[in-house]
Amino acid sequence: MLEARLQTGALLKKVLEAIKELITDANFDCSDNGIALQAMDNSHVALVALLLRHDGFEPYRCDRSLALGVNLVSLSKVLRCAGNDDIITLKADDTADVLSLTFENTDNDRISEYELKLMDIDSEHLGIPDTTYEAVVQMSSAEFARICKDLQVLSDSVQIDVTKEGVKFGAKGELGSGAVTLKQNGNVDKEEEATLIELQQNVSLNFSLKYLVNFTKATPLASRVSLSMSSEVPLLVEYKMEAGYIRYYLAPKIGE
Amino acid sequence: APVQKSLLSFFKPK
């Protein structure tokens, strides 16, 4: 059985907000290690990999590995019934036909209990090859969200060019073109806003902005984001949390 | 214009 108690229930609410538009149904794979999820969007262009490590919960118990098949829209609706400061406890027995959720307020004088029906989901896990990326950009997650949203005004696609001087996001469309360049600035006072680049080789890649904008729904989970890129391989967009991560992979657009 | 690739051409089912 699974029992996982999360002091900051708001974290789970934010995680669901970050994935529910990209994927509809997914298995939460529960093991000793924690709660993981890997799922592709319906068009097989993007993939979400989530890990909530066991040490983010107190207590965390999972005697046997369990796959909890969840409709993410339903789960996010139930989680909206939890207060932002509530402690959330997840429980499931080995039959895994329902997920029990308990929300306790901080004064511990209001306890709400919900049960969500689970489903059998036939999901195949994809093997993600270990990749040494040619360029890794670490930047403010809010800045990344703003750039994606701004450039969506111009085009469906963004071209990302990384050199040792900086990273340039450019878009061209019917109404014109636009570009935002962030210079590498490791010395700025505010560490959270710094743009840092690790570069083996310059890269220039095209991606769908619709997906990138979708990924930025994870912005409330982390102040920083990293973009890992190599020529003609999927982009990795990672938001690190205190006890885990949310990673998005996006297949590139490749010219003829 | 560049064409959207499928993720399945990079990541294979386990």
C-alpha cells in the first residue's frame, strides 16, 4: 500500500497544473523511491517525466510498487478542494482501484476526505537515452515564460540559438518578426535572474511555441529553469524542486 | 518550413 503525506499540499496542486493540459491520463508509479510519472502527449511530440522523491513526504510508505492510473483533470478538480496551506495525504491499497486524499488545514480542525476512482492505463515507458548536451542554458523561469508568451504573438515556432555570448529566441511570422537575446551574465547581483550557459558547441534549433508555453505552467514550481539542447535531438526543459523534478522533452522541428 | 518530428523517432519504447 501507499501512504504519502505532503506538508505543503500546494506543491501537488502546482504539479497538476503543470501537467494536466499536456496529458489527460497517466500512471503515478509509486515505489520506495517516491512517486514518478512518465507520459507523452497525444500527438507524441512532447513527454513529461515527473519525480516526487520519497524524502519530500513525511511519512512516506510504499511496501510494494503500485501504478495508480489517474485521470489528471479529475485529480486536479479534487485538488482544487484543498486549501493552499493544507497538508495532503495520499493513500492507496494494493488493489489500486481508488486513491484516497485527505486534506488537513494547519489548525488541524478541518479535515476533508475524497476518493478518486482509478483506471487501468496501458502505458509504455519510453527509454530516454543519456545525452551529453551541446548547450545547457540556465535562466529565470519567469523570464523563459515571458519570452515564450511574447514570441507566440508572432509565430507558432521559435528558433533558439545558443552561443557563448548568450541565447537568442527568435520568431518570424506573417505580421513580422521578433527576437529576445539574453546575454550570459553570471555576475549579476540577483542570482535567480542570471543567465548561465554551458557550451560544447553552438546550437540552433526550432521548436513549437505552443508546447513551450504549455511547459511554462511549471513556472510556480521553481524560480530557475534549464534548457538542454543538442542538434537534432529533443529539447529538455527541467524545473527542479526541493525533492524532485519535472522534466519536459520536446521533439524539434527539422528543416528539409 | 521546418517539420515537427515525433518524439518516437528519438525515444524507443522500453
